Amino acid sequence: MPNTNLANTANPNPCQRGADMNTAKLTILYSRLSKEDERENESLSIENQKSYLGDYAHANGITNIIHLADDGWSGTRWDRPDFLKMMELIESGKVVQICIKDMSRLGRDHWRVGLFLEQLRDNNGIRLVAVAENIDTAKGEDDFMPFRNLFAEWHARDTSRKIRAINESRTKEGKRVSGAITYGYLHDPQDRQIWVLDEVAAPIVKRMFRGIIDGKTVSQLAEEFTAESLPTPATHWTKIGAGMKNKPNANPTRWAASTIIAILKKEEYMGWKVLNKTKKREYNPDKLTFKNSHPAIVTEEEWEVVQRLRETRRLPERIGGAPNPLTGILFCADCGHKMYHKAYRKSRPYILALPPIRWRKEEYRQNVET
């Protein structure tokens, strides 16, 4: 049962008097729940908060109420949709009172909470009630309120540290901590830690790698897939209900070269499980790799060849109009440099030559001798 000790029948509720004088004024019953809060305490569910605040409003004769709730949002975030909606109502002068279960529902940043309270005071002294903590700004602010807000912030930081520690422990054991999945695979219905081949998407991925090895460019592959009306990864995930964040484009079968480039870089297609790869650095010392974790779509040799070819400029020759498929695969036996194809005269066939680096003869000779 909710704590209704704040009810005062001898002194009518001041926000009720405001509602009588101006029916346009609203009392907002605001609820918030983060995923961490839900794991720690089921009684903090959005439904329980709404019921708790509704009982309080009924016991105190508060009318003209509106429920606003941010479900799944951390208290350290201040871009919560319904919180922003509440701020709009406050700034438009339509609010007389805000009711919350406790101060931590408002947020877990003591400086931002303090700033919010200042805004309430500046907007005709809007009343704030934290029911479970017996806080009522109409009766004067609680001396312990700043400490409560600070403890709430410390709790958020401590929870964040604990979650990071748990995730680090799980990744070291080779367990995934994210529900994201690579195009070409699906979660095993019995165990989401296990990836199985997507019978529709896996052949398309295989075709990408084979196409690059055969001398095609990513732009050519994108044009082929678009012409064949193959669904893009985002469209495919939406169709099968995979729940990925990617939103399909207006044209669900229009492939972009950037999409194919991103797919070709993924090590997961060799059957590797790659964890801790979110850091935006070329070399990530925290990245963990577990080989043979799921079915491979391409071999390690095929993946390595594609990476070498992607690093090699494969401009088409004026004669013939297509790059030589050996470009970037053959290397000079003397200097070890990549070899490119080049036609010196129209009457002569294509030959393989060193890249157009203007080495002097003595430099080349010295390099060969070493």
C-alpha cells in the first residue's frame, strides 16, 4: 500500500486549490525505470509506480492528472522522451505539481536534479512531491534532499561499474554480452550464445567474398544485388523479425557499396567470435578472439585474400576496361612488393610490373641485393 502520510485533510491540498482555480493546470505523475533498477527491485516496475502514484493522488483528492513514464531509461540520461515532454509542459505554464515515487526516479545526477528544482521554483513555484521519501517542496525543502540526490548518483556509478565488471568477466569466458548479430547468422532458438547459419543471407555473404576474389569491385557487387532485388541486411532482419536496430531504406533492395565494405571486414565470417571490439582504435588490446566458435562462411585464406585485394587500388586499364584478377595477389620475388598489371603499348599484351614508384636503378639494385 502506498504511503499516504502526506495527506492532510485539515489543510486542503494546495495543488488541489490550484486545480480548482485553473482546471488547465496539470498534476504530472512521473515514473522512470532503467534496466538496472528492474533487475534489482521488481517493485520499481512502471506499473507499480503508476499504481503507487495513482493511489496517492486519489487519497489526496488530486484531479486533472497525467501519467508520464520513461521505461528502460537510465537516470543519468536527460534526453528521456517523457521527461522532455514534462519539461515542455512546465515551460508552457500548464503544470502545478509533479509527483514521483522517490528522488532517484527523477534522475541520478545531483547537479542536474538541483538544476531541475531551481527550474520548478522559477516557474511559479511548481510543487514537487516524492511520496515514498515524504518530500514536499510546498512544506519546505528537506535538508537531506541534496544528500539523497548525491547517493542516487553514486548508486548509478556503482551500478555501472558492476555491470562493466560482469560484462568483462563474461567476455573473458567467451560469452557475448550484446544481442547484436552479424549478417549471415541467426541466434540459435535454444541458446542465444550460439550462432547458426542464416540459409538466406549466408550465400549472399559468400558471393561477396567470391566476387572480390574474381576481380569485381564493391560497386559492381552492389549494382548486381540491386538489379536482382536482393533484400538489404536491414530489410532482411526486419522481414525475419531479428530485432536489429538498422532501419531499412526507402528502397528495401537498394544496396550501398559501404554496406558491402563493412561486411567484408568482419572476422566473424571465418567462424571467429570477436568480443570487446567497440573501441574506435586500429589496434584494440582488449579485443578477444575465439576461433571455431560458429560455422564459417569463408575460409581464413579467402578472408585474408579479400583484405589484401581491398587494400590494393585496382583501377581498370584503358585497354580492356577491367582490372587484372592477379593484381594484389602476386608479389615480386626480389623486393616483395605487390605487383600490378599495366599495358605499355596497345600492340603489346598486358604484363605484370612493379607499382609506379620512381625508384632509381641503383636504389632498386641495392634493395634486391639486400
